Amino acid sequence: METVVSGIRPTGNLHLGNYFGAVKSFLQMQYEYNCYFFIADWHSLTTHPHPDNIRNSVKTILAEYLACGIDPEKATIYIQSDVREVAELYLYLNMNAGIGELMRTTSFKDKARKQLHIDAADSDGDMEKEIFNEGNKHSVSAGLLTYPTLMAADIIIHKAVKVPVGKDQEQNMEMARRFARRFNSTFGVEFFPEPASFYYSNKAVKVPGLDGSGKMGKSEGNAIYLIDDEKTIKKKVMKAVTDAGPTEPNSVKPEPIANLFTMMDIVSTKDTYDFFNEKYNNCEIRYGDMKKQLAEDINNFCAPIRERILDIRANDEYMTKVARMGAEKASESAAKTLREVREIIGFRG
Ligand code: TYM
């Protein structure tokens, strides 16, 4: 059976972007592949250097994984920091990763800019100057720079061939393949397979935000969470950005409107989508009606998950058991890879 790995950072509750970008694939894949789904708590340290309650955030994701339907008897669910072999592999990969290639990744540049309070429009030179500025009180950590090597270690430690992720992870996946290849060529072995991104619909998924442009994300402040109640969902959807409506039949949809339709395509039935799409094309669309329907469909989707989250969160014993079982299975697989890696490099296996 082919191996699959994916993870989510414990930076808050899961939102619809996480669900349709990643978790939906997890649910499909768990029956057909040897799956490892983890909670990337080490990664959360790169942007939340002082996590107020990491244990709590990890439990949140664990409960939500289970509530979504990941079956701990089928897939191995674990916490990244429980598998220390990952940190050792990260060390080896970092020895062959270039500072230059890491600094050029878009997510590093975006996050470093944010931490340095630099405008996105400023040049890379400005960013570098700030990074090397000794007097800078906002420093950019080596952990943030090496985010992609840690992610590569997560994936190749189990020799995964498929990685279910959303579109925003494409560059990190490219780096993971590069580091796997580089290990093989450095040591003249065919040891690590090159992992490929996996999308349940064969197309990279980007769940949009409803605030006009861009993706849904926690840090974008536009997320609709699986745990949101009916009232909250309605409030968020009714606030979605729209316009005065089309004046010509079959007009191209501007981005905020296209995003509204994309969301409807994801959560509503085809009939519902077609109904509003036709209204749009005939210039008869009433966005208020469309939003009301969308809010209802999102709520119908989230309601059963929300109930299960509350049940599972109340059952600490069960969550501890799942995490312990996952840590054992993941550590066994990781230790096997690492023994071989150590031998390949020339250390005692
Ligand atoms: P993270 O925690 O930001 O997001 C978790 C998953 O959710 C997907 N996602 C989205 N997909 C579509 N549309 C959106 N709006 C959207 N928002 C989030 C992400 O693509 C991701 O699949 N670097 C990873 C965590 C990670 C990882 C790994 C993933 C660490 N190690 C190894 C796979 C394999 C991240 O920050 O995801």
C-alpha cells in the first residue's frame, strides 16, 4: 500500500479551507493508503514563537480531525513533536539546503515581511537589509527560514509518495521533492521517493475568502470555522462582498462574485449552484437570496461535525489514547527510516 502523509498546524480551529483543501482528501485516502496525519506543532513555533497554550491548540485539532471522520483505526494520527526522529532528519536535510533557495520561497518572504513590518510592495532587497540589520528588534528566525526543510522531513520520514494539501502548499511541496532528490543524489542512493501533491478532485483546491479577494485563512481574518454556530455562519456569509449585479447577460464574474460562486460550488448541490448561476447569467441575481442559501448549506455541512467536536473535546481520555497509539505507530515507521538514513550517511544505524 502506498504511503500518504499530511499535517495541519495547530494555530486555531479548522476552517472550510482546511477541510476542503486537505481533510476531505484525508477522509477518502484513509481507506486506500497507509496514512499518517499529524498535527504540526513544531511548525506552529515558526509564526507563534510564544504559544500561550500549545497543548490546548493541539487538542483542538486532534478533536476536529476525529470529528471530521478520520478513523484512528485506519490512519495513524499523531503529534509531530512526539516523533523526535523528524527533528534528526530535519537536521540532515538542513545540511544540504541552501540559505538562498530558502530565502527565495514566497511563504518565507511573505511571513518575514510581516514580522519585519515591511510592505509587500517593497523590494526583496529591502527585506534582506532589514533581516541583516543588527539593530533590528524584530528578528526573523532560522526556524521560519527552514520551514520547508522541516516539512520535507515530515513527509519523507515515512517515505510518503502522496501528500494531500491545498493549493497554497505547492511551493513547499516542490521544495520537499527537491530535498528528497538532493539526499538521494548526495549519497548516491535511490532511497527517498519524490512526494506528489494530491487533490481529491484532481485539481488544486483554493477555498476563497468571502471578503473580496484571496484565500480563506486564519491570518486573513476571513475564516468560517467548522465549529461556528448557525448564527455566526450566517453573519459571516451575509457580510460577503458583492456588487450591484451584472447588467449584461452572461457577464464575466468579478472576483468577489466568482468567490461566492466557488464557495457555493464547494458546499451546495449542483442544482442550487446552477439555479443561482442561471440567475446571474440572466441578470436576475439577488445576492441576498444567494447568501441566505449559502449560509444554510454551510451550516448543514458544519452542524454534524460541530456536534461531534463538542463530544470528543469532552472525552480527554479518548484523545490521549488516540495520540498515544499514533505516536507509537508513527515512531516505529520513523525510526526504521532513520536507522537506514544514519547508515547511508555513515553514522551508526
Ligand atoms: P496549514 O496548517 O496552513 O493548512 C493545513 C492544510 O489546509 C490547507 N488550506 C487550504 N486549502 C485550500 N484553500 C484554503 N483557503 C486553505 N487554507 C488552508 C493547506 O493547503 C494545508 O493542506 N505547511 C503546512 C503544514 C505542514 C504539512 C507538512 C503539510 C507541515 N508539514 C507535511 C503536509 C505535509 C501548513 O502550514 O498547512
